[in-house]
Amino acid sequence: MMPFTFRSRAAAVQLVVVTTLLLFGRTGSAQEAGSGLPDFGGCLWCRPKLTGNWCGMRPCLAQSGITLDADVTQFYQGVTGGGRRQRFKYGGHGDYVVDFDFGKLGVQEGLFLKLRAEHRFGENVNRDTGAILPVALAANLPVSDREDLYLTDVLFTQALSESFIVFLGKTDTLDGEPNAFAQGRGTDQFCNAAFVFNPALIRTMPYSTLATGFALLEKQVPWFTFTVLNATDTVKTSGFRELFANGVALVPELRIPVTLFGLPGHQLFGGSWSSRDFVALGQDPRIIIPGGGVPIARKAGSWALFYNFDQYLHLDPHKPTRGWGAFGRAAISDGNPNPLKWFLSFGVGGNSPLRARENDSFGIGWYYAGVSDELGPLLNLHDGQGIEFYYNVAVTPWFHLTPDLQIIEPARPRADTALVFGLRAKADF
């Protein structure tokens, strides 16, 4: 099976953009594209994307049903105390997304296609901290030891009504547990994996694999989702040869909107189960297990129950889209073969409360990762915890600079408490 990779990342991105423009591009102005769509124009310091509106082509593509987004996030992080080794490293992550609305394209009403390609580059200090959760998750994805460009999303979605959709294809599960203040793929909000997704799900939810399912919607927002996934990660391949060869994973999620003192929030409850026959602790880029995988007794199946919430505590009365609030995650699992028996995180985040910095955002969070008693003696690990604080500065609408501080109590017993300073820079093209 040929891997879904591109040796030349720049050539691959150019190919996607040029092919799309040739096949679907139209000439015209931003005004002709419709007043309901952004024109992506403006001066260099005020436009939403660095590359602008492509002489009016970009809003016309959006009107035709095609949107293209690309961003590159760079990390310069260092362990300045404790951990396993004190040093700074530079690396980054590129993310390229193309969305097709086949209704606007005149093909099929309610049919959508999402393509995502991503890659990592450079080095990172994730292993230098001694923690099992990466302090910069995006710098590890999609494959921790390769710099090739991989297709992690090729997902078709069909709306059968205003309240029911079905989906099918290769999907990236990182966005599968929405949270207003602790998600962001590690490039917009927190850097640490503990605040981007629930790490207790790594055994039962592969990062990128073939999947199908359905969702029930209320006001165009999913409130119940049921997903059937191939049980193994297939980032490097199309996944068809491996489809259900090693089992199936089932993931139901219920996300309930709540209003507390007139402020919006959500309560999410879910479970995951995999029938896969696990025989070793393989290396997943979302978690760091020493030694490259330690064989354990054969164990069929794995499960986890998880919960998260987000709740606004303040909304700007003049701009109701701006505000800040609290978030939390919790999970329990079988503890074998899952390396994490339980997990807990809590924090606050959202838009900056500073009136002069309305486009900035901030977050502070704490997590605790309970290592399985059955796996701990083999791997010489113990429970880990950490704190992260970030402040995301909107230098321009398309460029964000984020100082980040983390204090990590490592899972490795011979590693002291790690102090991690970092600077993250993200550019939207």
C-alpha cells in the first residue's frame, strides 16, 4: 500500500492550491462573492490571512463552495530546570485544510468533503521533560519520528436533514471532543496534550483512521454523535488494507448545552470501546512511553469513560462572542492495556479581559494523569501532573505569538520537576 505522503511539502501544497484554482476558480471581486462572506482583503496588518484575497479569487472560491486554509506553527521550547535534560529546541507543525461544499458546487445538496494534510518538522523537548504527555502536542503530530506530509482527513459528510448527518472516510479524531477553552489542536490555545484532548482515550481512539457514523444536531451543532472506527492508526496509509483487520472501535458522545446564570456552557459525556487485541505499548505521538514499547500479556479489548465541560463565567455585554470561563476533563479506563488508569484536568481560559487586547486569549490549567498499576512496574513510571499558563498575543489577525510556561511533575521517577519555557508563533496563510 502506498503511503499517503509527499516528500516535498511545498510542492504538495502548491499542487493543491493551483489545481483547485484551475478547476473551480472564477474571476471577480470580493463584492461579487457576496456580502455574507469575508473578502480576506485589507492592509497587511489588518487582513485575516497573510496572503490576502488572491486578487478577489479567494472569496469567489468560497462562494463557489471551496475554502482553503493553511497555517504553520513554530515552537521554541526549553527545559530550564529538572526533567531529564536541560536544553532548548526548535520545531513546528504545518496544517493545510481544504473544504468542499458540493451543494454550492452544484453536485449534491448537503454533501461536504474535508481534506487535511499535516506535517511536523525540526525537534522538540517532549522527551526531555520525563513526562508521558507531550508539552507541545502539535510538534509531535502526525508522526513523531517523520517529517513527511500525511493526509489525516479525507472525510465526506452528508446532511440528510437539518438535524441529522452521516459521515464516512478517513478522520482525524483530535477534534472529536470539543471544548471552548481547551482544544485548539495545540496551536491556538494550550500546548500540552493534557489540555487538547483526553489522553485516556489513546488506546481506543486512533489519531487518524477510517471511520463512519452519524450525528444529531440542534441549531446546526451536534448534541449526540456515534462513531465506528477502524481500531488501528493508519496515518501513513490509506487504511483500506487494514480496515477492521485488528478490530473495531465504538465511540458514543452526548454533548448537552447548559445555561448557568444566563451564561452558556456544555456538558459532554462519552465512552469508547475497542475490540483490538493489544499485545504491546506501541508508540503513539500523543503520549510518550519510554523504551519504544514494552511487550505485555496479550489483552483483548480496551474501554474508557470520559467527561468534559466548558462554562462561560463572563461575556462581554458589547461583544457577546467574547468571554472567558472554566473547563475540565475527567476519565477512567481499564488500566490494561491502557497505560492511563484515570485522568483529571481543570482550568480557566478564553478571550483576554484586557479591553485594549480584545483579540488576545489566555489559559491556565492543571492536570493529573494516573498511571495504571499493572503497567507501572514494567515501565518504572508513576503518576504525573502539571500546570500550564499561556498568553496568546494577536500581533496581527494572521500572526499570533504565545509565551508559554509549564511546570511538570514527570512520570519517570529519576526525573526532577521540570520547568519548561516556550514561545509559539502561528501564521495563517
